[in-house]
Amino acid sequence: MQQINVAELDCVEAILNYLEYSGERPAYYLYEPTPGLTPERPPADRRSTQFYDIRSVMDRLTLDRNGVAVVKHSTPFRDFLDADRVRSDYYPEVAALVKAHTGAARVHVFDHNVRSKPLSQQAGSGVREPVRFAHNDYTEKSGPQRVRDLFEPAEAERLLQHRYVFINAWRPIRGPVLDFPLAVCNAESIEPSDFVATDLKYADRTGEIYSVRYNAAHQWMYISHMQPDEVMLLKCFDSARDGRARYTAHSAFKHPDAPPDAPSRESIEARTIVFFDATL
């Protein structure tokens, strides 16, 4: 498949929040270790960045080369704020979609997030704001650990002996998306040294993600006016070490051309683990 020359695409320029890396291990606290006091977030390295519009070439993106693919998929599901119904009705749709696209033998959907800034401000909504810093959801440590967290010990160890991939299925709940679209960094433009292991501190556990350091070679891509029947599949971890893309990075950004009255972006991302061995 022909490679994409992003320099030939239309782009917009906006601020992207990278990690300002000091050499110390960064950490995000998702609780208050001292009542009324949450430690400061790691400092951001705010960079003016070009975001290339891949709408005209989105059918040429692949998970194994670019770390992202885009598929057309309409869903009749509408109750995205009902977490139980999302799990019972929407998860099977996502599993079937990811399985069909990847050719996987088995897809396990295990989590999801709904994002909307206005809804996130309603107590008890369970909705979160769009994330506005460059990151990747899993690391060399947290990828295998997540498998162990989700499956019984004997099954987890058996699964870890074969290739597995974490793929997020991201879609708008309503469209078009005019402000705070999701941008993805072309995996071909990322170096392993760009990733910085970062703690996610919860009251009862510590998780790990990758923050991302600035690299002038990065190619950030987004889809203009994205609609609910357009789904981004993001590769967040691949256990294979055979030259294919293993990670990418993603972030929301404030679109400079969004009208002042643009509706807030509403989206859902479902997290999956994909297994390719038919015996699993």
C-alpha cells in the first residue's frame, strides 16, 4: 500500500501539550493523597504543531504501519451515558468491528470512556473531558499487567505466550466534530526514546502510561468534520517485535478554525485486547 506523504495534506497549526521532561519520573494523581490537596501535574512542553487533515487518505492508514486505521461503521446504539447498556449492547458491536478489521481470532472489550467537557462537569455523570496531552495508554510494563488483571492467572499466562494487541475504538457520539478533535501521531514518525513511562496514581493502585517528549519529526494527523459513522482504531500496544508499529500517541487539540458556538465534542472510546491465535 502506498505510503502517505502528510506534507501534501492540508493542515492547521495549534498548541500540543508534550511532556517537559526533567529526568525525574512523572506522575499524575487521580485522587487526593492529602485531603484537599492534589499534587501538581507534570509540566507541559507547549509546542506549536501542525495537524494534518487525513480525510482524503484515511482509507490508506494501517494499524501495523501507522498505528491507526479508520473504518466506516454505523451503529444504532444511542444510550452512551448508560454504562450498563454500553457494556451489554455496544461492546459486542465493537468486538465484531475490530475482529472483522484485524482478522483476529478473539477480541475482548473490557472498558470504555465517554468524553464531553460540559457533561464531565455534572456530578455522577461518569463522563470525562477530552485529554489534551500527548500520551499512549499502555507501556512495556502495563500492557502485560493489564492482561493479568483481566484474566485468571493460568489463562493470562497462556495468553501472554502469544501475540496480543491493545486497540482502542474511538468514535464521535455526534458530529461533525468541530472542536477538540482527536489527533494521532503517525507511528512511523515516533522513536522509542520519545516515550516516557509515567505513573497514574490511584488510591488503591498505580498504573502506567507513556507520556511523549517533543520530536520535530512527529507527524500529527486528524480527520476534519469527523462523523459518528467514522471509527478510529488506535494501536496502543502490540506484543510483536517484528518491525510493525507497536505504539502510537494521541491527544485532543483545540482546533483554531472552530466557530465560537461549535458544540462540544462528544465521543466514546472502547478499549479492546485482540488475540490472533485461534487456539486461545
